[in-house]
Amino acid sequence: MYVREGLLVLAATAVLTAFAMLDGGPPRPGLPLLAGASLAAALPLTLRARFPLPGALLSAAIALLGLVIPGWPGRLVTMVMFGAAAFHVPRRPWLVMSLSIVWTIGYGLFIPQAYKGLSVVTDLVIMGVAPVAVGHALRLRGERVAQAARLDHAEARRAMAEDRAVLARDVHDSVGHHLTAIHMQATAIRRALRGQAPTADRALGTIAELSSAALKEVRALLDTLREAPATPGLEEIENLAARLSTPHLRISVHRVGPGVPLPPGVGHTVYRVVQEALTNAARHSGATKVEVRVRRSRTAVTMSITDNGRGPAGAEGRGIRGMRERVHQHGGTFTAGPVPQHGWLVEAVVPIAKGPASPKGQAQPSSAAENPT
């Protein structure tokens, strides 16, 4: 790192010295003076990441002192430093812009009359506004890229978890059911024969033992397929909001109610609905502010996610359908749509006492013994 910073300072010193030699008019200053002034102007570049704003002010002071050297372009480093300050100080862009404009005006006032000639407005835009605008734009682009990466990672994890859950459910419903049936049939036939056919009895005993061992392995596989953190609690919503928040997307979370853990299915549904709503707000709505309110009572969890964006365009997407299906499985209510002023609102009520509803038209097992897995 130190080698890289040293090379940067030497390169900036060489560039400033060369520009001064090419652009400076008579009387030309000596090379040692130009090199020394250029080195002093280049040294604040080492502060651009750790102390960007103090480094910019130090560079501005050096550039003003360098006005005594005819044709010396020390102001170029100051422009770079104010751009770096806009990049590294995202919470105070207007402060950086104001200081940059003040420095530009002061530079124009102190510049010798012999070197005046450019438009004041042009100088103000090029020297004061443009570097800060470029630094701020680069900062925004970096934040968007980082946020998109976080969203992609979260969606990939969610898709993987849903695939694992589907696979676990399929294994549970098919393989587990058949293995249970095999075990029950083999045991029933052994009891019916009551040792009348020793060979068949041994074979049936082997089938019963193998099917029982296979059932244990299936249960272990299901435990592996299901996510270890099976049900994120309400406190995980705050962690989710912190991960998705940026300086340009403020997400606030307000929770009301007891901190007693929710039933597994309810907690998972609440978390997934909030996660999907925040993902939509961050990715598609262009919102700058999102407010999440979660209120837990003895009988239900009520949540509302409000943003100031434009909401999804066109027909209802898979995300909203997925949220609605999750909530309806628990017998709850779900609404999503624009708010009267400007923005988008997602509201859901998930009952706590009532268990998941069975899908319409799905046949139910006649007894628990048919599929104990």
C-alpha cells in the first residue's frame, strides 16, 4: 500500500511539474521550485480515503499559495481531492459541494490579473461543481452495484431454501409414505403367518428392518434439507433492514408487542413477507424511504411495509403472489397497492393460533399412521 501511495505522489508531482513547464510563461520559475511545489500539492492525495475532507481543504490551501508561481496547475489536485471527498463522505454531499464552490470563488478572487480571462461561470462549473458531481455519481454507482449484489445473494439464498423445502416435502410425501407402507405391510404379514413359514418370516423381518432403517435415513435427510434457522424471529427483520439499507434507501423498523418467539410457520411467513416487500422496494420501486411496522398481539401478527416509490408496474408478479399465498396458508389477509399520496403499501395479518390451511382440493390423509415422517 505504501509503495502504491508513493508511486501516486511521484506521478502527480511529475505531471504537475511537466504542465507547469509547458504552460508557464516568462519569467519561468526554476525546476526545483516547481518540483517542490508539485510535491507539496501531491502529498494530500495520500489522505483521500482516510481524511478526504481535511485533505481537500489542505490541498485547496496549497493551491492558493501556489498562485505566486506563474502557470503552476496545483488546482488540479484540489479538484481531484474534492471529488474524492464527495465519494468518501456520502452523508454530507452539500457540505463538500459548498466548500468546493467557496474554494473556487476564492481561487478566482486571488488569481493574478495577468492570468484571468476564462468565464467565471465556466471556472465555477469545471473547478467547483464537476469534480464533486463526478465523485458523488461514482459513489451512487458503487452503492447500487453493492446493493444489487446483496439483493441477488438474498434472493439466491431464498430460492435455495425454497427448493430445499420443496424437495424435503416431496421426499416426505412420497418416499416416506411408501417406506412406511412397506414397513407396516411386512409387519402385518409376519403377524398373520405367526411363524408358519420360517423362510418367509425371515424375509419379511429383513424387509421390515430395512424399511425402518430407510425411514430413519429419510428423516435425517429431511433434517439436513430443512434450513438450520428454520424460523427467523422478529428480531431478524431488523438485521434484514440493516443489510438492505443504504445512504439513499432508509429502512426503519418499528416493532410492538411481546418478544415471545412465534410459532415456526408464522415466524417464517412474517419474515419472508417482509423480505420480499423490502426486496421489491429496493430493486423495483426507486424508493428512498421504507417504513416497516410489525405489531404482535395474542392472536395475530400485523405488518405493514410502506415506501415512497412507484410500486411494481403492470400485472401482479410472482413476488406478490408468493406473499399472498404464504399469508393465505395461515388463514390471514393480504393486500398490496399504491397509497393515495405517492408510494406503495403492503399489509398482511397472519393469525398465530390457527395452523396452516390445507390447499383447496388437496386430499387429506385418513390417519396419522399412514405417513409418520
